[in-house]
Amino acid sequence: MSNSPPNSPPNPPGLIPPHGGFRQLKSYQMAELVYDLTVAFCDRFIDPKSRTHDQMVQAARSGKQNIAEGSQASGTSKKMELKLVGVARASLEELLLDYGDFLRTRSLPLWTKDQPQAQTVRRLAYAPNRSFSTYSSHVLSSPPETAANVLVCLIHQTNYLLDQQLRQLEQAFLQNGGFTERLYHARQTARDLPPRPAFHRHRPNPPQ
């Protein structure tokens, strides 16, 4: 049973909308795969004491972490979510260049998206219950050319998802604003509500 006084206005919706849930985002799932496979790739082919090893792992981690942080920040700042997803996108672009440099400096070919090998990897994105093991054999036991190109394919797919996510976030922000706008409208609505009537308790007459 409600404890609100009769004829009271309905409670306004919460200022902070549901947020988080980043593990359900396809962009996060792909970025997590890129991170895990990059760690495996670097441990196989890059000197663990080199700066390149650290930079590639950190770029992959930044892609994953900033998607998660953006999702968590979205409840109170759509602007911050946009910024963090943009940082994730930039980090993965940096990682993509690292894989390109790996192939180029070793005179290994970079697959085009229409090559049969690339098409095989691209189709794995639709595999049921896709996980690290879906791609592990292509990275853990394949020659460096194959391993690097598999990661290039995965990063391109992740960046495509992030580009879509950024466009959706930008459109939602333009149409609905962010937390500051919601807070302003909530305060205006509260000011426009009629004041609630005061309730006075009946006091018994003092004894004569």
C-alpha cells in the first residue's frame, strides 16, 4: 500500500538512468578478445622486456577498460561516456598500427578484407558461444603472419562496432541531453508542482 498522501503527484523517474552492463556490449566483448589475444601474441612474438610489448598490451587494455568505464560513467555523464568510448577507439587504432608495423618490418603481407584467410576469420564473429578458444589456434600455434593478421581483422571488427556506438551516443546526446539537462528539468518540474497542503494535528482542549 502506498504511503503517499492522497492526490499527490506521481514520483518523477530517477535522475540516474540504468547504466553499466558493459559486459553485454558487443564492442566490449570484442575488445576483451583483442586484449586477451594481444597478450598471447606479444608473449609469443615480442620481446617481453621491450617497450613495444608493453605499449601493445597497454593499448589493448585501454580499449577494453575505457569501454567499461564509459558504460559506468553513463549514468551521470553522457559527455564522459562519449569521451571514454572515443579514447577506446583511439587506443585500438594505435594497436592496429602496431600490428601493421609488425608485419611491415618483417616483410610479411597484410591481408586485405577480401582474401580467403581474412574472410574465414571475419566469419568467426558469428560463431555461437564465441570466446578466446574460437581464435586461440590462429594465434597460439600459427606463424606470425597469420597471428598478426587475425588480430588486425579482430581490431577492424571492434572498431566498426565502436564507430556505430559513438554515432548512437552522439545522436542520443543531441536529442536527449545529459545528466545536467535532466537535473535542470527535474528541478523545474519540482518548482512548478503545487505545494502540498499542510496537515495540522488536532490538539485536545486543556483540562479546566
